[in-house]
Amino acid sequence: MADLQNDDAGRQERAAVSEEITGIQEDEINLAEYLLVLWKRRYIVLLGSLVPALVIGLTISFLPKTYKIAYTYDYSDGVSGGDFTQRSFKTLLNRFYSAENTERLKTTLPEYDPETVTIEAWPPFPSLSEPATQKFNQLEEIGRIEAQLLTLSVLDKDKKNIHKSSALLRSNFECVLPLYSVMTEATNAAAKYRTEMVTIETDRFEQELQLQMNKSALGKLQKIETSTTDKTTDYPGWQIDVGTKTEFLPLEYQIQATQLQIARLEEKIEANEQRYDYYKNLISINENLSKELKNNISTENNYDIHDFRSFLSDLAKRCKDKASQEYLYSCIKNTDNRISASSPVVENPEICPVEKGAAKKSAVVLLIFLMISVFAAFLLEGLGKSQTRVS
């Protein structure tokens, strides 16, 4: 009985080994058939993959060259109008590629194409779409990142024309775009000073009421008749705790303290009124600046930051109020800082040809058409066998 079981087990083992060997032989046969099909259709595979790759490579090689010139601006000193954060960078991009600015550029450069201009920040800002930036604390850290350098790159197929096109684009980037920031700052400054005026108006009633109360108390104190023997008995006045004893401030000192409070309140009210008038003048100035920019920043006018500086200078000369005049002089200094910060690190950078990437693109095309050609070879082989069977 045991011998019969051993014979059955041996037969099963030999059958399994035989099936495994048969499967390997079938795989080898299938692989050999595949290689045979590829060899039989080798011309289709070679021509179908090499010809498109060669055509693409030659076409790219004979295309006109594209030239590039890049201007680098240093924003690390912070004199250009504040910290250059990711928010500032996105605002700059939106302003440069806006329809209004594109139309302005096309008036002076009819062949202008926004695709030929790129603006890049260094170090580059991280993308907010990355999963790691979804946490709130990481978003705050990203918001504090500041760019140190900014690069304006211009592409042109005409090497001789690139100087003209880059000069016009530079002028727009350096002398026109900063005016939008100035206009925004003027609008925000006017809103800020209006808030300050509201605060003064809100506090005015409480301060004047307190002043009336102190004057009334002073009048009553001055009318009090004190005895010559014990002044604190008739009018104890303000109580002061000194250690374990209780003392009373003499009437004479109470009057002096009240007079001091009145004097301080009067000075504070007077100072607030001066601030109120000063803020009112600053609001008028900033509204005037915003109006000047809105009326002149248009596609028809060639108004730039140098014209705005001349406007500020004339306004400061005509201003009679000293405080307002000093404010305008500070605006002139900020404008000068913007002009100096808008100058590139290298005034005349080198013009470089842009790599066409013919080899890389040809390799991609070769890979794609190789897969298509192999599929076509097996498809033709299958159709041929089907027709043979039918016949």
C-alpha cells in the first residue's frame, strides 16, 4: 500500500516538472516568435521610428535661432518700496501681464508677444499647491520668504532687434510698473490718515468732557475756605495711604495737581487738533497723487516715474505748509530710491542664443514612434496570418 502511494506521489511530481518544462519551452517559443516577427518587419520598425526622429531633428536644427537677453535686479537692500515677498511678486506679474499693460507695450512695440518675456525671482518661491504647504504655520513661513534677485528675460529671433525690444520692455518694467505701487501706497496712506482722524474725533468728546470736569473741580477747590489751624479737618481732600498711615493731600497741592491735569489735557487736545489738520493735509496730498497717476497712467500717455518725480518736485515748491512740504520731500526721496533700485546689476548683459534641444526632442520622438512601429509590425503579422488561414 505504501509503495502504491509513493508511486502516485512520484507520478504527480514528474507531471508537475513536465508541465513546468513545457511552460518554459512555450515561453521560449513565444519569445522566439516575437523576435522573428520583429526581424521580419525590421524595415517597418526602423523606418517608422528613425525617419520621424530625423525629420523632427533636422526641422528643429534648420529653424531660425532665438536669442535671449536677461537683466538682473537686486532687491536685497529693500530700497525699492518694501520687502519683496511672494505676494509682491505675484502682484508684479499680474500688473506686467495685464491687458492694460500689454496694450501699452503694443503701442510702442507692435510685434510684442507676452510669451517672449519671463520674470523670475531668486530664490524661487515654493508652490502653494504642494501638499507640504497646506499647513497654516508653513503658509505663514512661506509668506515671510523674500526674494533677493529678480530676472527679466527677453526672447527675440532677430539678434539686431533684441536691443530695441528689450530697451522698451525695460523702460516699461523699470519706469511704468512702479507707478502702480506708488498709486496703491497713496490710496492706502489716505485711508490710514482717515482712520487716524476718526480716532481723534472719537476721543475729542471724552477729552473735552474731562477738561470741563477738571476746570469745575478747580473752581470749587479755589472757593473752599480753610481754617488756619487744621486745613484737612474742614476739607480732607484726596486720601493717600502711606504704609500703615492715612494721609490727606493738602488743598494747596490738590489745586496744583488739578491745574497740572488741566494743562496736560489742554496740550493733548491742542496736539490732537494739530494732528487732525496735518492728517487732513496729507489726505489731500495723497488724493492729489492718486489723481495724477490715474489720469496719466494710460496706454496713450508715455508717463513714467521720472515725470511723476517732476510733478512731486513742483508740488513741493508750491506748497506753503512746512509740514506738508516735508512730507512731499520724503515722497521725492522714496521715488529716487525706486528709480535707483530699478537699475539692473549689469547694464548691458550678453545676448545668448537659446538652445533648441534638437537631440532631446528627437529622442522623445524616436521612442514614441518606435513603440508605434512595433505595434504596427505585430498588427501586420497578425493580419497576414489571418488571411493565410482564410485562404
